[in-house]
Amino acid sequence: MHTIKLKIDNNIYDHVMFVLNSLKQKGIQITEQHTQTKPNNGSDSLDFANYSIKAFEHIDDPVKWQNDIRSY
């Protein structure tokens, strides 16, 4: 038995699966692996362990600072 790995665009996926499913009875085992495309809108997660953020170092009491901001 041989293995073929395909990357298929969404617009032709149904057509390819139709053809493959029509051959299913003739010795083909279909294993689907769906991948989700990530939108590139800034919602990707970041690992902040690689960064040193010093913007709030001057704040001695973060809870008091937040409460002061919210009180406006």
C-alpha cells in the first residue's frame, strides 16, 4: 500500500473528495486531516517569555494604579 498526502484548496476540496470516495470500494482508505487557516488579524498568540516589557516598571502598586484609572 502507498500513501499520498495532498494539500487541497477549499474551493476544490469537495470535488476531490467526491472522486476519492467513488474509488473507496477499490482499495482506498481515506484519512482526512483538517487544518484551520489562521486569520492574520493579530489574534495569533505570542509567547511573551521571549520579550522584556518595561513599560509599567514605574508602577509601585498595580492594583491601586488600575483603580485610579477606572475612577475617572
